[in-house]
Amino acid sequence: MIATEPLLSVRNLRKFFPVYSKGFFQRRVGYVKAVDDVSFDLMPGETLGLVGESGCGKTTTGRTILRALGPTGGNIMFRANGETVDLATIPGRHLKALRPKMQMIFQDPFSSLNPRMTIGQIVGEPLVIHKMAKGRELKKRVVEMLIKVGLKPEHAVRYPHAFSGGQRQRAGIARSLIMHPSLIIADEAVSALDVSVQAQIINLMEDLQKEFRLTYIFIAHDLSVVKHICDRVAVMYAGKIVELAETGTLFKDPKHPYTKALLSAVPSPDPDVKMIFELTGEVADPGNLPPGCAFNPRCPYVRDRCRQEMPSLREIEPGRWVNCHFDEELES
């Protein structure tokens, strides 16, 4: 049966970090707008890619959705245990009951694993915290999950330093899946791994998604990986989503100038293929954004309206959203 209701609905999500003046009498002088008015829906079983340059707000978006960071504003409607709750406003004391349904896979598989604990203790810790298993049942479920992710039962008694990067990431995946969540946010889950290991982990994540009916938010820099694993892609710049579309559509016909630049920067095996245009300058400072469109200082198509008026994310066709004043006039 095809799901008709989204598992996750994010509306106007904001995460601002206050900036204070120096000195003894500190006062707030501004905000770093790390996430600013982000909205999207995520259907059960779907994989949504979040892409963009470093500092665009991808990781902050993921952590705010999971309430690892408290949102400044907006709504995060999450469907769990047969009801829909707003993660943005739910009291912290009620979050623990929802934690098993939403988990995160971190970028660095070494720093995210406690070096003082064995792999078995790390993978089983969520079950202990939530009092879901103990004793033989705990050991049994840990071993079963280790086997699921491609590790061996004897690995449970070893410490993280004894494993390769790929094996440590498998352990991180096992820890996130041990409570059978419905939502997984993978934050650069393969960027720290060798290319051959990346392929193994991506294939593993796809297999686990089918087996456990998982829904992914896949945060990444590598667009070739995103193209392979994601159903839809959201492109972020300066805390905002500038384009959102199905993966095939976005890669074939990008509408926003920033998306065009990102795709153009992907190396091609054909030496005759030239870049559409190169990005110049630095990513916009989220604490001091330019007036109008945040991308206007770097955009080759910039016009006066772009420097004066901030565009809004609008649906130009079913399932396709663009944050640009002149997307219809730009050449494909």
C-alpha cells in the first residue's frame, strides 16, 4: 500500500545563533541565520538528498529536525506511533519516547564511537538507555544487528580502534538501526571513506532501507553519490533551499543558477565537456547576508531586482520548487 501522508513535514524551519559584542557588557548585535525558512515533505521510504557547499546549513537542518539543536522557529511535524507530533514545540521531557523512531549516522565513524566501549556495548547502548532489552536478549539483538550490517559476532568484544573506517561506519549504522527507527538522517555518512568502501556502505544502506522500510535524509557533498541513492534532491545555499526536485529532473535540467554551478563542477570523463560557469567568491556569510537574493554577488545572471528583492521558494511545476526571480528566463 502506497503511503499518502508524509512521514516528516518541515515548515518554515529556522535556526538562528545570536552574535554578541565583545567586552564585559555583552549585548546581542545580530544573528547567524544558519537555517532560514526551510520547508519540505518527506514520504515514507523516500530518500531526500540535502546538498550544497560547506556552511550552507545542511547539517544544522538535520540536527534541528532531530532536536539535537532547538529550532528558532517553524514546525517539524513527525508521524510516529500512529500520531503526528510537532518536534519543534514538544517539551524536551517527552522527546525521549520519540528518539527510537529517529536516528542519525554521523560523518566521522571514529569520533562518533566511544573509544572506551566495545562495539557490542556501543551498538547495544540505545537498548539499555530505553530499557528495551537486557542480558541474553540484549546480546542476541546486538549480534543480529552486527551481522545485518556485515560485521561478525566476534567483533562485539573489540574496541573501535581495532577496525577500519568502513567497519566503524558499519558499527555506527548498526547503532542507529538497533531500535528500528523510521527516519535516519545520514550526515556525510560516506565522505570520510575510500571510494571502494563508499560503494559498499551505500549499497548496504539501500539494502537496509528495503528491509527495514527506512526513510533517509542524505546530507552530502558528492553529487554522484546523491544521484545514485536519492529520490529527490534539495539544494541549499545560505540557509535556504534554492531548488527542490526529483533527482533525474534536477540533474537533467537544473533551474537555479547555483544548482547549475554545482552540477557543472562535477568532473566529467569527456574532455570536451566544459563547465557552464565557475563559482567565484565565497559562500555568503549567514551572519551578514547581502540584501536581496543571497546568491546575487556570485550569480552570473544577476539583475537589479536580485540585489533588492529576496526571492521566495515557489512551485513552478508539480513537485518542482525554485527560489529564483528569473528561473524561467535562464537557459537550460
